[in-house]
Amino acid sequence: MKPISLAIMFSSAVFIASWTPKALADVQYQIDLTQPQHHIAKVAVSFPKTDEKLLTINMPVWRTGRYEVLPIADAVRLFKATDSQGNELDWRRTASGEWQVSLIKPSSVTIHYQVYANQLGDRLRHIDRTHAYLDASGIFMYSPLFRDDEVKVNLSVPKEWKSYSGMKSGNKAHSFIADNYDVLVDSPIETGINQHFAFKADGRNYEVVFWGEGNYDTTEIVADLEKISHQASAIWDGYPFERYVYMVHATSGARGATEHLNSTVIQLPRFNFREREDYLRFISTASHEFIHTWNVKAYRPQGLVPYNYQTENMTELLWIAEGSTSYFQHQLLLRAGIISAEEFFDDLSKRITSNQRNPGREIQSIAEASLGQWSSTWGDYAVNHSVNIYSEGYMTSLALDFDLLSQTQLNHSYRDVHKKLYQDFKVPMGYQVDDVKKILKGLTGKDYQAWWQQHVSSPVSLDFDALLSQAGLQIGYDKDAKTLVDAGLTLTGSHNDLTIANVRREGPAWQAGVNAGDEIIAVNGLKVTASGWDKRLADFKAGDSVELTLFNNDQLAKRTITLAEHPKGEQKISPVESVTAEHKAFLKAWVGIDWPFDSDGKFIKPAK
């Protein structure tokens, strides 16, 4: 098949001529962003001469950092292939992210196509009047034949734009060079109207690029990022980079972050930086992504090495890649003095409370959750029958850390496991389950087969009282904490909507046969609204039976539920009654700080 000629794609003859394929041992990309208002990029990629009869061209079906197959190629239009003489070549599409180009004789090949880029929240691609964020997996096609070849990227952008990337800079403005496609795909580009800052830490160069207006304080952020950057030695004995780029997006609603080879992008709504709670969310995310520079980018499970961009990359160790990163992120902030001990333990107590309230921890193991991540979806069933590789991986890391500290009389911790992984399994190597067990045995002299079966391969409910007591800590509700009645269900949260989002497994509503998707109309025969739901429940006490009138599959129905008791507020971590020197030493070996409580069990306020 030979598609219709698409002259409108490249109206400039100079533009086409400048990218006529040459006999070079590299792959060259030209990205035209000169009309960004329509979210469209015009792309030309030239591949070296080949004598293959069919040249395979791919666009990834997932992006690194997000373990989910995505419809990335849906944004591609106006695909066209030409030989070294500019003659159009026949091609056919053979998969969602694959094209095959037919060659009559040996030749270099240039691929032209258009990409629609308006997916900011996916951190995949976004182009507008003020900037372009280009994750290579969403913009740059590649050929497996030339995946290892050097890559050169040139951008055509509005004159006031400035361009940044973790890649090496080319020989002119808005140009970059990567050793191969794998480096390119893990080195996003931020180009546009932005603010740029730089600093040095431990002999490394760092850059911070801000796009979008917001209530952030650049001085505070840059200073705290510098503090984080000094903490790597708490875990690892070296750096996988010489230069690192933080990209910060102040957005109209998108939020999230993605790690890359020697850079990261962090997104928050533009007015979600100033309040302490919001700022902690931002800076903890920055710490998380910085840790990923080692844990995932420098070393990762065998199932992710090398990346296969056209299908799922299966491993039962995603919990180490993600959950352990979550586990370390606040420790680095604590060591850096960015957060207080009280803030650190508040975060931990919230995580423990969330874990205890998650019925899925009794059903799914963290190994199974890692393998299922590629096909996981959220919702009522997942809440009741699943765990999350981030939150449950955090708890598995905590349990393993405490076990290591105990087994080695505080001489080794979970940090040493990651130090060893970095030493012995740098990409292109990859580690497997037996490699982790071998490291654990080497540190402790203990066979971890039984521990692994209990805590990783099987669902587990941790005894947090026993765990924390080793560090002289306990968790619980304040003695004056009130209790609320609990119906065992969660509403969607939409304004004036009484539709049920989740029904907790084995809870009151579950036992009464209430389902997710049911719409509540009345309680004991009286109409109830979404805004009045909590107040209406407060009219009852635990043990009372109430009748819900609701729509189930559009049919009117009634269900009688017996209300349970639910503690109000979050649990708090505090010292045990009799704190010993051993407790204090354990905590110091664990998180790297001195005992943070005074004689009354209150947190010591940090010096200003």
C-alpha cells in the first residue's frame, strides 16, 4: 500500500532538504514545533542505509515508569516513508505500534509523521503555546535494527523558547545527542518559556527547570533539592550520573511524576505548592524520583532488562522497584533536615492506618501484585482483593529492614541490600529473586526462603506493635479519640451524589448485600443527601440496625445493615512506656537520627 502524498506535512522545501538521509551511522530526528497552538508536532526520522527488504518501525506501547500498555500510537497521523532519493516507499501497519517499510534496494530511509500531543497528565507528550514536554516514547519512533545507534535530535521551536534535557547538548541550540535509543527514551525534553536554575552537589551538576506559573518558591525548592542531592551516600557508594535535571510543571490540574535516566518531571496543580502539606507532597515526590535514578534506572529486576517497548515486561519484583523507593523517600528528607521527625512519623502512621484498613492485604501477595501490575485496574474489586506495589511494597520493605537490623545487631539494614544491588547488578544486568535472597543471606548468614514465602509470596498482615516496639515505638489512637459509626461503604465523592463507590469486604454493607454502584435514597424511610450522609449516620451508634432504601440496577430495593464502630482520626506514633538505650540505638540505625522525643514523650522541636 502506498498512501497518498502528504505535501502539507512539510511545506518548507528547505526543511525537507536539510533532512535528506545521509550515509551516517546514526539516527537523526527533526521535530517541528513552530506551530504549537494546535498541540501538533511534525516529525522526521532518518535511519542509516540498510539492505533489509523490510524495515520495521516501532512506536512504544508503554512508557518507562508507568507499567501499563497505552494507546500511544493513536496520536500518529500522516505516516510516510521515503528512500535516499526522496521516493515514497510502500508500507503497511502490522501492530498497534508497528509499521513495516518495503525496500526495493539498499537505501537509507526517512519516516515522516505527525503527532498530536495533549497528554500532559500522562507525562507522555504535551505541546501548547508556552512549551512542549516530549517523552520519547510518545514522540520518537525507532527501528529495532538501529536501536543501539547514536541518536541526534534537532528541534525547530519558537524563537523565545529554551530547551533542556538530560541528554548531551548538540552543536547548536535546541539539539541533543544520545548514545542510543534507550538513552533517548529515558531522557525527556522540556522546551518552552521557563525558568532555569543550577547548582552543584557532591561534584555533580544539577539543573532545575520550572514551567508554568504558580505559588511555588523557586529559592526554597532549589535549596531543598540541593539538600536531597547530598543524601545519596546514605544508601549508595557512587553515582550513575554526572548531571541531573529536575523538571517542574505547575499545571492546571495534572499531577504526578516520572523518573528517567538522569532527570525527572514532577507535576502539581499550580497553586498546590505553598501550604506545608502541599509542599511536603511535592518535595517527597522529588525525593522519590531522585532515588529512582539508582533503584530502577541504574539497577532493576531481570524482567525489565532490557526494556521491551512493544509488550509487557513481567517481574514479581516491581515492589522493590517502586515500594522500596517509596520507603526510602522520607528517610532521605529526614536525614537532609527537610522534614521533622514528627512529620516523618506522621507519614508512617498514616501509611500503617491505610494498610490496616485495606482488606485486599488478606487476599493478594506483593509478588502477585507485581506480576499483575500491567493489567491492574482500580475500583471496588481491587480495593477488596488487591494490594498496591507502592504502599504494600513500602510495608514489605519496612518489615525486611527491621529484620535485617535485628538479625545483624544493627550492623546492616535494607540500605545495604540496595547498595549491593547497585554494586553487582548495574544495567545491562538485572537481578532476580534468588539474587536478592543471596544478598540477604550474605548480610545476615540467615536463609531467607521462609521469610520470603511468608512476607512476599503470600498475603501478609504485619504486627506493627511488635515491629515498632524494636525501635521503642508504638502506634495507636489517642485515649480521648472519639469513635464513629461505620457503614462499611464509600461514596463516589461527587457533589450531591449518593452512588456507592466501594463496599468494604466483610463490612456492614457487604454483609447486608449492598453493592458498589447502588444509589442510596433514604435511611429509615427518610430522604438523605450526599452532604447530609455523615450527619445522618451520626444519629446512630455502633450495633444499631438501619434500613437503606436504594436503587440497585435501577430497581428500588431495601437493605438492612448493622452499623459497626470506626475510630475517628489518624493513629499516632509515640514512645513505648519504658524506652531503653537499645531502642534509641535501633531507631538511629534505622533512620539516622537521634531519639526525637523529650521526657514527656513529645517530639522535640527542631532548632530553627
